Amino acid sequence: MIVTEPCRARGYPPAVAGRAVTAVFGLAAYNGQEHLAESIESLLTQTRDDLAIVVVDDASRDGTADVARRYVELDPRVSYERNDRQLGLVRNWRRALRLATERFPDAPYFAWASDHDVWHPRWLETMAAELDAHPEAVLAYPLGVRIDDFGSEYPTRERPFGTEGIADPAERVRRTARDMTAAGEMIYGLMRREALVRAGEYPLVVLADRLQLLRLAVEGEFRQVRRRLWYRRYRAGVAMTNRRQRAAAFPGGAPLVAYLPWWLTHPVTFGRGRLGVVVLRESVRTAWERARERGRRKRRWRRRDRRDRLRRLLGRKAVPAAPPPPDPGPPQLDPGILEELPPDATVGVDLLARHPDEVARRLYESGVETLYVVERESPELRAALARRYWLRDVWVPAEGATGRKPDPVTGPVPRPEGAWRHVVGRRRLVS
């Protein structure tokens, strides 16, 4: 079963045609050759194409430069800069914003981009429409979805947060410091560039994204669009720790201030008198509550582990295995995914007949941009599609499944061969 989207005619952005660019993406890259091509292509294939991409390579030691230069030659909307030496994550983000401002001083919107995440084709169209409709807002961001190295989705819970309708800057800062739970997703939203510049340069502290968003909250409202339009890639087993952040932000060695508690350094760096006191109070409270929650979670999982060990020691009497249930057939298309496909989508069949490579080639050559496949997982099918389409496995929990769901700490997401899969494919610009 497959849903396909016919290819749209693409025009070059206003920057190339002599008109103004609306949004600039500052893409900070470092040793990102594995996923950089998919990230750039997900931006180049936005439904709203009045954009520019400034790739800033932080002295990568892999093939990042080769990948970036390939897209510079392919599309004039892409430019590439390489640092003479490694600056670290924070300083590279700063340089990305400075270069974007110098090259496109009239662009009203800016967004940071990464060398491994993926943007839905309607991301820019939707975020820009939100900011256009609400001039009091300085940030618009969607719901995020976590994916593993292979593009499979982890089960992701929605984390709603916004400051819509709050006119008082002190209350916006308080609400942000108190209730913000997804700073790592919000910082990749679409921002008003002038407000971001007024907020100040990206801070040289641990959890810098959180502090930058607190500064931006002074300038205006945050609006969340309740649609899954951004896919954040997690490498299995890589924990988001302060130690890892220090290594990424300060390659030459972190200063002593980076080892102090974030709830102390953030208010001091934030300053601003009365607002700084608000940040201090709410940061201390948030740090305390998060520590308590981590402790509760660890105790909960320790209790479960003890129960599991006890059951194994008791050695329950084996019972005859039940016969396998009858094959229920292919699952239905996920209506949530169908809503994100364009209204002019066409429906076809027989993609997985007997010649998947030939059918995939014909779909690609005929200009089909988006595939949504519900079929049995097989290496042959995946290889045929992956040569011409970027693939993402939609998280659909198995019926009757129990136990702990996969997460980035224990991932990647299991992909048993022969199981029914929901796969979204996005046409490659370079196959």
C-alpha cells in the first residue's frame, strides 16, 4: 500500500531572482557527513522556498566539506564557510547568525539548523505563517519527533509550551523558566531575527539554549504549533549530559564557570535586575523538581528490575507455547500521517510486487516526491527505496505490546524483519 505525492515545480528563491530572502537557516556543522545531505535536502525541499542556507563548518575532519560543496554547486540558495580552527558549538552558532545577518540583512526570520536533524516539507511555510499572523510573537516552533540513526521514530510524547497572550515580559520570563521542558527543540524554531539580535549572543554556559530562550522571552511571545514537523536525531546510548555539552562547547577546555550549577550561572549571566531575580528563583525551583523526578524514576526502575529478577529466580513452570495468532494483514494507513500529505496526493498499488527496485526507480524518475508505504519490512525493499528516497519509519505501537518502549538511551528502535512497517519516503535531490 502506498501514497505518493507528485513532484512540484520548483523555482529558485527570491535571493537568486533578485528579490528578498524571507528566512535564513544558519546550519552549524561538525563531522556531520553521515546525515548532512538529508538535513540540507529537507530544507531545500520546503514548500516555501524563499530561503537561504548558510553552512558553517567547524573545522570538520570527515567529509562534511565535500557534502556541503556538492549542494553549493547544486543550488544557489546554499553557501558554505569553513572555520580555520574548531570554535566549539556555541561560538560556531554565533558565527552562523553573524554570517546570516551580514549576507541577508533584510531577512526578517532566522533559524538555527543542525547537520543531522530533518525538517518536514511544510515546516517553514507553517512557522512563517504563525509569525506573520502574530506580530507580537518572536518564536514559532512545532512538535518534535525523536528518530534514531536509521530514521526510525521513537515513541514521543507531546510537550506543549507557549506564552501566547502574555504581554508582561516578567511573566513571560517566569513562565518560560518555570514550565519550559523542551529547550533543545524550541531553540531550532523560527525566530524574528531582530528580536534574536537584541536578546544578545548565544551564551557561553552549560544549557545555553535554555538561557538564550529566557533572553528571547523578554522580546516577545513564544507560539507552539501542535503539528509534528521536525525530527530530532538521537544517537543510541548518547546521554545529554553537562559533561558532553562542555566538551562540545569548549574544545580547548571549559572555563571554571562551566562547572558551576546552571541554576546559578544562568541568573548571573542573564542579569537585568528584577528579571534576574525571577530567573534565579524559578531556576532553583526547576532544578530541584527535576532532581526529585530523576530520583523517583530511578527508584521506579530499580523496583521493576528487582521484580523481574525475582520472577526469574522463582522459575515459573513452563507452559506450552500458544499457537501463533493468524496474520491480521496490513495495518491501516495512519490518519495522522495522511493529514500531513498534500491534498493532491495520488494513491497507487503494487509497489512491492515482485520488482521493488524497478518500481522505485520508475517512481523516482516520474517525479514522485513523497511515499507513504505500509508493507512488510524486508532488506530488499528498504535498499530499493533508500537508493532514491530518504526513509523514516513512523512509530506505530504493535497491538498488545507490553514492556518498556525504546528510548534514545537504550535504542536504536527495534526493526524486526518481516514485521509490518509504516515508512515515509522523501525524494532525494541527489540519488
